[in-house]
Amino acid sequence: MLRKFAALTSAIAACALAACAGGAGQGQSAAALPAMQRSFPVGEDLVADVNLPKNTAGEELPEEGVGTQKNATWGKIGGFTQTAYAQVLAFPPGTKLTVRNLSKDTQHTFDIVAEAGKAPAHFPSKGPSINASGGSIGQVGYASGPINPGKSVTLTLSKPGTYLIECAFHYGEGMQDVLIVEKGAKPGPEGTPSPKPKATDPSATPTPSAPPSSGW
């Protein structure tokens, strides 16, 4: 137990003080520890509960934990959060936003696909670009390129507005959201995590009874 605690402490310190090299996409890095009260693997058999830092958004498939939310204004959104579960994102203009891939083994992208216009949100039928574009400026046309698990990208939200965002790989699986860039804007209410399928208990399966004896 003491060994695990020491390993956990060392792993957290290493993640907080050192940047890991590698990763795809624009300006991709292994930014500081992810920021939400969610379990984050820091070793082969260790996890730690940490918080998403300020000016950070996390993304993952809804069924991985972040879930979806039926927003009263924008409709169904999911896959992105500033806290723990799916919500409309909101940051003031000028924010240097870090987007972190919270998945353990799945690549994602962060694409700003259109201005939102009038509610509810109407996402484009065609998927966004998988290739990186738009430099590091967060406006319509920005595409991070693939973000590896545990890695992050940083972009500057320079232009006020309300935008539609998606993951190019998984927009059809619920990774669509609204990003509000406005002074004093606050993130929307959180949704709930997607229910995980219940494991089937073999012992609960009834055993067919034997046919009645003929008596002979």
C-alpha cells in the first residue's frame, strides 16, 4: 500500500512538473493534470482524482463518462465539459483555452465548425475536418487535428461569439457542443453521465427444468 501511495505521489508530481513530448495536432502537449473531479490514470494500477484547471475543457466520448445534456436553450449536446459532465462551454474573449483529450485510448479533435446563430443548435450534416487548420486562433474554421489520449492543444479565443464545436471522429456519436465566447459568460448546467450497460450475471439465468418423467 505504501509503495502504491509513493508511486501515486511521484506520478502526480511528475505530471505536474514535466511536459511529455509527442502527440499530433497543432501545439499538442501533455499539459498539466486534467481538471475535473474524475478518476485519471497515473500508473498501471493507480488512479487519482484531480480538477480541470481554469481555462481548460475536456473532451471524450459521452459513454466514457462525460455523458450528454439536453440543454434548455441549445438542445442535446455532449462530449465536452469544463467541470465533470457535459455542458455548454463558456469563456471570456482573450482566453488561452487548453482542450484536453480525457479518453484513455481514443483520439479526438476539437473543431469550431460554425457560428451558432439562433437556438436551438443546428450542426452541419457534413463532418468537420480531421486535418489541423486555423493556426492557434479559436474561430470558425479552427481544427486541432488529432489529439492523442491524455494530450492537449491550446488555442486563443480572440473573437466574441457563440460557436458550434465538434469532434471530427465522433460527431455522429454525440460529440457536439456549443462554445460561448463572451465577457462574463458562464458554462451551462451539467448533464448526467451516460449509463453503463449492466453486466449479465450468469448465475441469474434460469436453468430449464427437466421434462416430466413418463413413469415407465
